[in-house]
Amino acid sequence: MTGHVCVVGSANLDLIALAQRLPNPGETVIGHGFVEAAGGKGLNQAVAAARAGATVSFIGAVGNDDAGRALRQVAIDDGINTSGLVTVAGSPTGRALIGVSDDGANLIIVVPGANAAVDRSVVEAAERIISSADVVLGQHEVPDQALETAFRLARQAGATTILNPAPAHPIPASLLGLVDILVPNEHEYPLLGDVSSVGCLVVTEGEQGCRLVREGQSTRIPAFAVEAVDTVAAGDAFCGALAAALAQGEPLETALLRASAAGALATLTHGAVPSLPDAAAIDWLIARG
């Protein structure tokens, strides 16, 4: 294995408002802070995998605007191959409007923008990248046809496919049949429809850790105890670190332990990309226990 992870997914500029608590519908609350940060589940997971030690390529789309140029540079700064990250004229870079409360809870509205242009042709143009990957990782912030194309090419090349089905919606059978490892969180899982055909299911459950279901057996991997301030990128850190560990040849149980540590560490800092830990931090938390 070469340790190569290819991520197919979204890139967004995150606009994050900090408040004592999140508003109820129709209510306004006063915030006490604001952060702009790189985000989007695809970019988050690509950076998480790179910082966890993998060689990473990113396939996605940004607009021809300042936000798009900034997001591309974020990926480059983390050593990610961006030759599969296209620039779409006439479409703005995606945005995510995020509210975060002092107890670490969040609410998110995503406006896809250029991410909607990640279609079959964008993925097919990056076939050589996918064919060289050990793990191909995708999410639901880009069209399903892009994921199907990417996972089909990955299967042909012998790569492992991982789907993080967020935002959650029923997964088409044509896509589900190409998924090796499905990683929803506990809120997304009930919204996916029948996923019993997937050989490996990992359900993340926040402070309760994660649950691995494989060959009819269920195993729980406990969470690491930390004082969370922002859970926005915890799931992305988990998925990126999981993909990195598998690409580097680690067994699934070890990869899940590293993923759990990465997810916990990501809750300690506000913002998505700024919160993603490196391999040394993951090693430290595992050693601490």
C-alpha cells in the first residue's frame, strides 16, 4: 500500500457565529464571536487525512472567486494534490453558515455553490488519481453520480471505498453496492434506508464512541474524554484519520482507534480545518488513554 487517500467532496468557506446557546426557530440570540475558516466535508476530510499522515488527493470544485482561491491554497499548504480540484466560472464557492453554542453544539446550513458542479465528468477527468489510491472517501455534499463514478473506478483499481453519508438521505442501491465502509453518525443512520447490504458499518455516537457492525457482530470502540468547545469537524476528523490509517495498512480496529482520537481532538478548537489534528497529536492522545 502507498498510503494514498483520494477524497471526492465539497469545499466551503465556513462562516461561524459563536453564542452562549443556539436560537430556537424564529428566535434571535446575541453572539460573542465570529470566525471565517476553510471547511466543507470534502476539504475537511482531505486535510484530516493529510495531517494524519496520508498522501492525499482532492477532487472537487470551487468558484472563480477569492474564497475559492483561498480554499485551494489551504489544501496546497497541507500538501494535498489539487489537480482534481476544478474552478467553475459563474458559480460561487460553497458556503456553510454555522452556529456554535458554548457547550459545543452546532447547527449548519450549507449552500453548495460550485460543489453542485462535481459531476461524472469531473471525476472521470481524475481517473488516474483515483486509480492510484488505496482508499477513496466521499460524502453527500456533492452529487451522488460523482460518488458512484469515483467508487466504481476505485473498485476497479482495488481501492477501499468509504462513504460518510452526510447530509443524510436514502442511499441509492447503485451507490450503496459500491461502498465498502459506511460511516454515518447516530442521527444520520436512521435516515439512510436499508443499508444492511454493506459489509462494514461504523456508526459514530459522540461521547459514546463508535459502533462497528461487521459480519453480524457489533463491537463498541469507546470515545476519548475531552472538554469539547466545538464539534463541527469531529466527524470529518474521524473519517479522514480512518481513511489515512487504512491506506497505511493498519487493521480496521487500529484505524478506528486513531479515528476516535482524531475526532475527540477536533472538538478542542473552533473552526473546521483549524481544529484538525496531526499524527503526533493523535499518537499523544492514544498514549494518554
